[in-house]
Amino acid sequence: MVTARAGPLPPPLPPPPKTPQPRPGAEEPPLSAVPLGGRLQPEFCSKKKQKQKTMAAKEKLEAVLNVALRVPSIMLLDVLYRWDVSSFFQQIQRSSLNNNPLFQYKYLALNMHYVGYILSVVLLTLPRQHLVQLYLYFLTALLLYAGHQIS
């Protein structure tokens, strides 16, 4: 009994890809970079995994640094938000510090309060490189001041 197939025959399989033959006098690639049976050798994989681990550690460090550098401006915003300037000056008027010339400039202190808000928001929006540079300038000024006070 002979059965006939209905429909066209499937296309023939393509020939296997030809491997490039090395030129005479050319260097051979190192064994760790040559695939073996479709898989990479263990040496190459371990280097790749170690590189991924160092990249992941570097990204984590950058994330921690990014958060740590922004904490002071968040704290300043919180302090400014909780501080009531007008009640502070009312308490000073009732106390004996009313004659102190430092507390005669109420409007200057109110304006400085708003400048603190603006400064905190600017610090929050600065890129990390500029923020690091700004903190280094601040640390340098602090060290110069401390050296001046000690001498």
C-alpha cells in the first residue's frame, strides 16, 4: 500500500556555516575566548561574572553616595519648615534681647528664611558631580577657618 503526501515538500536544510580558516602566520585566539560546543569556557565566564559584580557594587556605591549627599539639604528644608520665624521674633520682643542690634532686622531674617528654602531646593536638584565639588569647597573653607582660629 502506497500513500501519497499532500502538499509541497519542505525546503532543503541550509548547509552548515563554514568556519573561517586562519591565515598562515596569523595569531590564534586565546583558548578562554574560543567557544567550546556552543558554551564559553569557565575562565571567560568567571571574568564576565566578576566584572558584572564589580559593576553592581559600583552602582550601589553611586546610589548610596547620591542619597548621602542630598541628606543635608533635606534636613535644612525640614528645619526651615518647622521653624516659625514670626513667633521667634515675638518671643525676642518679649524678652530682654529686644535691645540687641542683631534682632532689630526682622525683615532681613525673614528674607534669609526664604533664601534658605531656595538654597535647599537648588542643592537637591544639582547633579552629583557638582554637589561633590560644592561640598569640597565647603570643607576647604571650614579647614581654612579652623586653621585661622588655631594660629
